[in-house]
Amino acid sequence: MPTTRKNRAPTRQPRRPLGAAFETLSPELASRLGLRAGTAGALVRSVEPIGAAARAGLRAGDVITNVGAEPIESLADLNRALTAEALREGVRLTVRAQAGVRFVFLRVDDAGRR
């Protein structure tokens, strides 16, 4: 079967607007990261060196548990909370890691700098 543009595998990953990749924190991942049983949130899988996530201080292995006052229990919750409008204004994230809990401020400016 000839290869067409439609059935070719993509050669690049889609751009990640925040400069980070996330996934839902599973109980297995939480255990491997040394987090307390029952910890829920969105795991930061990776952070690009230049981008909004790096400027905010997010690191691979961090778990986002709240956006503002809104609890985050999954990647879907994180995606709903991080709207374009919220990111332009800036949002406070509650972040849990083995070292404890901290807060970071995540913002994407109007000039498109992420």
C-alpha cells in the first residue's frame, strides 16, 4: 500500500504550549515517587528548559494538586483549569514533591512568550 500523507506517522510531537508534559498521577506512580497513599493530581513528566513551566519553577516529578482553589485529581482537571484566559492572568499552582508542598505562579504573557 503506498504511503500517503494521511497514513504517515507524524514526524514531530505536537507543540506543548507550557513547555511541559503532564499525566494523571496513578497510585503506582505516587508510590514510586514516595508520595503518601491517596495523593491525587497531575504529574509533571518533563519540563523544557525554556518555557512558562520552567520559569514558574516546575520540575519533572512534581505533582500539581490545585490550580488556585480548584483541586486537581487528573490530567483532565488540569486541562480544564488551565484555560488561555487563566494563563494570561496567571494562576497559583499547589505543587507536591518528596520534599513537601510549595506554590508556584504560572503565567503565559500576551506576546506569546510561554
